[in-house]
Amino acid sequence: MTASTTPKIRAELLAFLAELGIPVTTHDHPPLYTVTDSQALRGTIPGGHTKNLFLKDKKDSFFLVTVDEEATVDLRQIHHLIGASGRVSFGKPEALMELLGVVPGAVTVFGLINDASARVKLVLDATLMENAVINAHPLTNEATTSIANADLLRFVEATGHDAVILKVSG
């Protein structure tokens, strides 16, 4: 995505999923900024709920690590698992907007639709992928979209990314 490219929005994401023949259900709710907010306000949406870590290494490689909301991730050691060059840190909000088209608090696997140059390496936690249904923000933290795990993988591939599934949570 270049600076002149406008990031895709929820409606464009949902249209893309429909074009792929991927059924999803989207629930609107007040903005959710944290896992605690999410657990308190989302209601009873079944399936695995995601927590997303937008990370970069010292060589400016970017990673989106998507885990279950309850998962703990050792940020001091994760670079060994995900193939980063040395320790990782959180990516800056400007890079998040440039690459995934979202703001902090709305980080989502669906942001890959905005990473046309495939600069972000996606890592899906194996424990999260044990859920038949995965829930993630549809490019806004004012809704939650439920998608079958196999369909999530189809979406990722359709965006030109590889879905790397690893055990990264404790």
C-alpha cells in the first residue's frame, strides 16, 4: 500500500469475502480496544476470539501474530519461533496504518487485505486454529466477524500471504 492508497474498509472486506464465496457473520458492538473490553461488551459470540500482535524486527521485517485472546506470548523469545532477525518490538502506528490499514485497537488478520505487497508475515497460533470458528475485527473495532478456520486460511491465501501456523502461545 502506498501513501496515496486508501485502505480498504469493512464494506470492501465483506465484499471481498463474498466474492471468494466465504460466508461470515458480523456483529456490531461498541468500540473495543482491549481483550478485557471485548470480553465485557461483545456478548456471546461463539468461537475463538483473537488477540493480534503487530511486530517488527531490527531489519524492519513485519509480523502479524494472531493468537487466542487468552494466550500468553513470550515477546523475548518469539523471534526464535517466527523467524525474525533478533528480538522484536511492536510496530509503530504509522507502519500499522501503512501496511494493514488499521489503527491500534483494531489490529486484525483481516488487515492483510491492505498489504498488497505482502510485507507482513502472518503467524497464526496453532491453539487458536483448533477453533472451528475464528472471530476478528473487520478492519474496525466496532464489530466482530466470525469466519470458519478453513475459510480464514482461504482469505489469507487470496490476499497473497502464506498462513504460517505455529505454536507461539504459552
